[in-house]
Amino acid sequence: MKLVDILRIALRMLKVNWLRSLLTIIGIAVATLSIVVLVGFGYGMQYVTIGSILKSKSLFSLDVTTLSESGAATLNKEAIEEFKKIPGVSEVSPVYIAEAQIIFNDKLVSTTVRIGNRSLPALDGVNINFGSPFEEDKFQIVLSSETLNMLETDAKHILGKQIILKLTDPNTPSNIINISKPLTVVGVGTGGDAPVNYIPEIVIKDLNKFQITSAKVNARDRDSVIAAETAIRMKGFQVETLLKTLDDARNVFRWVTVGLFFIASIALVVASIGMFNTLTITLLERTREIGIMKIVGITNRTVRWLFLIEAALLGFLGGLSGVLGGYFFSFFIEFLVNKIAAKFQGIPVNLFQFPIFFLPFMVIFPTLLGCLTGLYPSVRAARLNPLDAIRYE
Amino acid sequence: MSFFHHRYTVHHSSVVELQNVCKTYWFSSNNKAEVIKNVSLKIKKGEYVIIFGPSGSGKSTLLYLIAGLEKPTSGRILIRHRDIARWKSEELARFHRLKIGIVFQTFNLIKSLNVWENVALPQAESGVPYKERYRNALSLLEFLGLGKHAYKHVNELSGGEQQRVAIARALINNPFIIILDEPTGNLDSASANEILELIYNLNRKSHHTILMVTHNPSHLQYANRVIFLKDGQINREIKVPRASRVVFGQGQVMPEFQVTALPEIEKEPPFPTLGTVPYPGETTAGLPSTPTLSSPSVPPPPLTSPPKEESPQPSRPVLPEESYEALRRYRGEV
């Protein structure tokens, strides 16, 4: 029999016991819906997290630190110069970190400053929202918005004004290094890993007291990142790249998503058992009809296909309605969450994400599962002896 | 003269041939039921043969053997000179679909399909396009006077109508033989007579070969030949004179067969169950002895005896003459 005709008869068979078919389809649909929503949520979290990682740092930047082992290469000015010679490297900045006190308008705030090149804030992933980065040969400072909060002021009032900076001596913490001249505030930045302020190297007279804690290296493109990473590693330094961090994050979320998928799949397994039950009862109910079909010359193959297609149809309809339902349900949840978030001045987020392959997959998967559960009843139906079957009551 | 004309009118070669066929059901190593014992028989093209016998005589089993639904324990069954016991399931399915039409006592229609879809089902399997098989089924139903029921649910029809749908299904692929297993067993007498007339006319007017099983002696005058089966063996064979149906009309038993209309047979339930084949545990040995034809209490009157005084009831024609002409056309004879 042609596939179209098998499909036509299978649909008719579904209609005969429409309530039972409907309930089976609903079972599959609910299971599919839960998978779609959970996995969509997993993907959504992944996008949100990776998005925030990307926002915080320049994608092609490398963090260079010294290895903790003894006899490892030390980060010094020579090493920084060598990094600059590595092909594919666009910018290098040493990073000194110092404990600092900032005095403005008779207010004193304890915070941290990072000392480096003009490009350092950008390499750290800091956005300078007001003003500009400092000039490397001037007494200037870039403050973080958090420091501004502590100083109880805002960008408008502080830009162009002067502040007084005091640093803690890293070797003898009780010692205070006074900066001879006040610093002009040229920029205010947000983002980055921690609320830190930036000053150029020129500000500190006695830079030798400080040690380079790390270096920021920026590569031109994706391939250069890997080349620079290996080159620096060869020199005996420890390198961390954002690409690797991203890969790690992706890996973690992949496993989280797979985990969510399997947890939700339990519902699908239960629904499949229900479907199997339906099909077995259908087989008993239809024994006579199968006998008649065989007697009028329907082949065993067609009978087998009839059952398989019916099971596949149940799975397909369940999967399709589950995917559509899950899609709209997740939209609804997202809408609600964002509405509540808006009330508390939160930023709207995309809680759910559906990769292109995932939704069709969630239609095909229950269909295949349907075929699988239909296998046993279909084989049994095909093996029925026609005479025994028509005598079956 | 067309090929079909030649094929259906000139020759009477045997289309079904049984050679020493036995069928034994084994329930255990020492418990068996010999349902068919050494039966040999030939059915010629265009013949109307009735297998007649009491229940438990094995007549339905014999029918199922010929239909290929049961395999013989020994002996050969040749359908158009080919041994069907050797056929694989695909070949058998093709045989059931195209070469043989089977009609049962219980109609055996598929309830989830409507009337015309039931009729067209064998053609759906053959891959006949939807429109074409719809047209075929509808024209067949029209011939059988069921045109207006084509879209109805099977259960909405009366028994007689359902049986006619079953006959339409048997006819759709234009088989060379139609096999009927007590087709009137579940019908009231009026519908039964309609079905009998229809079968008779399918044989006489559109030249179908018919093999029917019955236990009702008043059906026998429709056939060309009656084979008496008892305890799985052919007891007697009678050729029925051509005019018998007209002479004896409906519902009457020919004097030739009156001996068989003894109380035991008439006492059979009006709606016998389909299974005249013994089920496991049931053997023919324990059945009450039915009167044998070889020991008639009344000698049968000779066939040449004048018919009864009363004028024979003219049988009510079930279908107009054009229908059979159309059926012949459907068969490609005209």
C-alpha cells in the first residue's frame, strides 16, 4: 500500500478512539513541553552568562601571571618588551596593583588602583562612560563609578576636578607614599571585574618598590590569541585567555543543558510507556480488523507499517503541540519575569533561547520514540494468523 | 469475439482442484481431530458449487483450505494448476487480494472505515490511485443498489446491506472465484433470499465462479452442483438441474434434498457461530450423529417427477438487469 493510503487509514484509526488518542498525545505534549522549557532555559542562561563575560572583557585579551613555582620567569620590564615583539600582539600593558586612599572634597575613600598603560582600562573590559582614558605623561586618573558612589558625587561634578591620592607601600604597609601633585580626574568607567581606578606609571616616582603583578596582552585576532598564548607560555609564564574561559563556560552549560534534558526526559519516558499501553490495547481491540484486512489481501508489511505510522503519528502530534506549547509558554514566562524585573528597575533578559536545530529535533525525537514503542505491537499485528484474528472477540 | 468472451463461455477447465486433501488438528501427541479426510474435488470455471453439510462436518475448513487460510496436512490444493501450499505470505496476500473474493457469515467489514472505503480497501493495497478506486467502489456499490450508502458508517446499514458491501469488496478486484462461508447465516429470510439471488445472478449473468458453504437445504437449488460433506468426507455429489431455482423458488427444499431437512439440522440455532471448525479440545468424534444421506427414511422422488401443483413463486429480482450488464462490463466481458 502506498504511504499516503497507510497514513490516511492510520489517521482514521486515531479518530475512531479520539479521546484515547488525544490523551496519549497530551501526555507526549506535556513531556515535550517540559523538555523544551527546561532546555530553553539552560540555553538562555548560557547566553546571558557568556554575554556578560564578553561584555566585561576584550575577547582577544590574555592575562599573563608568573608561575608559583620557584625559579619561574619573573615579570619585569624586559619581559613586557619581549611580549610586544610577539607577532600578532597589538598591545601590552604591565599591571601594578596598589592599595590607595583618594581624597576629594574632604572625603577620604580607601580603594585599589591599577597602574599601567593608557590601554589598560580597555584591556580590563572597563567602559569609560564619561571623559577619556588618561594620558601616560600626565598626572591624571580614571575613577570607577563605584568609587564615585563612595565619594558621594557623580561624574558631572568630578570630571576635570583634582583629587589627592595616597598609596600604601607594598613592602611596609604602615608606610604611606604621598603623591606630590594632585591628579586630575579625566574619566569615569564602569564594568570590569572589580571596582578599580586607573593611573599612569608616571605618577609614582619610585615604581621599583612595586612589583608587576600581571601583564595584559591583547592579540589582533582569534588565531593570534592562540599563537601569543603558546609563545608566552614557552617563556615560562602562566597565561589565561578569555577564549578558554568562554570555552569552559560553554562546556559547563552544555553539561547543565544535557542534565536538564535528561531530567525532563523522564516525563517523556513515562509518556512513552503510556503510549505503549495505548498501542497494545489498540492491537487487542483491532485484532479482528487486522484479520479481515489480511483476508482481503493486505500484506503483513502493510499491517506492520499501519501500526508503526499510527505510533509515529501519536509521537509527532504530541511533539509538535509540545514544541509549540513550550515555545509560547516560555514567551509567557519571560514576559512575566521581565515585567516583574521592570518594577524593580532590573534589566530585561532573554531567559529562554532556542537554537535552530533544537525545536525541529523536539518534534522528530518523540516521533522516533513513537516508532520505537510501536515496534512491538506492529510486529505482533503482522504475525497474527488471519483466521484466529477474525474469530477473536 | 473478445478474449474475455472466449475465456468465460467456452471452457470449463478446473480452476480449483483438491487431490487427497487431509487436515488434522493435533492437540497433543494422542489427541487429534481429523477434520478433512482424503477429499478430492474439482471446480470448473463458471460453476456454482455448494458445499453442504451439518455443522462439524468440516465444510468451513474445506473452504478455508481452498482460500489458502489453512494449510493442508497432506494432499495438494491446486488453484489454477498451482499448489498454494508452497506460497509465501506475500504471494498469498496477492492471491487474496486479486484472485479470490471471500465473504463470511459475519460480514467482517472494517468498522473504522466507511462503506466505500471498505469496498476499495483491496485496491488501496494494490496501489490503485485514490480517485480510480473511489470510482470503482462507487460503481460497484451502485450495481449492488447501495449507491446512496457509500459514505455511511458500516454500522448504519442493515445486515443484508452489510453483506452486499462485503460482496462488493469481494468483487472489487474482479477475482476468478468467490468463496462464501454461510453468507446468509446472520440474515433474516428476506435479506437471505436477496443475497442468494444476488449470488445466483453473479454466477449466471456475470459468470463468476462461486463456491458456497451452507447448512440450509433450501439454498441448494441455486447451485450447479452440491457436494455433501459429512465427517470430513465427501458423501455424495449431486448435479442440480438448470430449472430448479425457478421450479422450487425461494425457501423451499427440493425433494431431492428433503431427506437432509431432518429435525436435527433444522434444530440448529438460527444464528450459528462462525466456528464450524472444531476448536482445540473439541473433536468431531463426540458430535451427535446426523442423519446420513445414504440411509433415507423416505426414498427421494425422481427428478423427473412433475413439480408441485401450485405455480412456482416467481423470485423477486434483487437488482435490475442493467446492473449485471454493468458488472459484466466491469469484468471486461462486454
